[in-house]
Amino acid sequence: QVQLVESGGGLVQAGGSLRLSCAVSRRTATTYDMGWFRQAPGKEREFVAAISWSGSRTYYADSVKGRFTISRDDAKDTVYLQMNSLNPEDTAVYFCAADRPPVESYYSARAYDYWGRGTQVTVSS
């Protein structure tokens, strides 16, 4: 059983930065493949970034490449999403997701078994 809790969302002006955190509570020593997804009002949940269980591989949506960075600190059981150069199109609820490795697809929300409740990110123009 895994519980995920996101934090770090908020209101920021265009061009600003935020760092999201995902605290992972787990009963076993299993290290999980982790992903960040987002969902804007009236839109489907979309892939943002993912990181392999070892931290050796990262994956990004084209829309965030070069602006967002995913990382993990397993000593703290936390996954981060550093978001720079934010624009209003980044406004959404951001969700953290986890799955036992190997995840079927880093890019698909359906592949992840565990989800947090999300944190709101709002970027004003």
C-alpha cells in the first residue's frame, strides 16, 4: 500500500517558478516508478514528467521540456517537480502517481496504480 501526498502548489505570476513535492508513504522497501500528471478544467489528465525507480531515467512531455525537472530523494521518500518559466497554460491540478517497476508506460495515467489527491497550480498572466 502506498500513499502519496502532494504539496507546493499555489498562485504564481507568468515567468515564475514553483517546486512541487510528493511525499511517499509505503509499507515495503519497494522503490516505485513515479510520475507527475496534471488536469486542467474540462480537460483530460495529461502526462507531465516521470522518473524511474532508480532515478536513472527521466521523461517529459514536450510542453514542459527545458522548463520542468523531475527528481527524487529516496532517503526522504519524496519526489519533486521543479517548474520554471511558468505560463498560464500550466494552470492545472497536479497529481503525483506511483507504480511498481517496471511501469507499463511512463506516459499513461492508466499504468499507475497509486495516486495523490493533487495540488492546485495557478499561473496568472
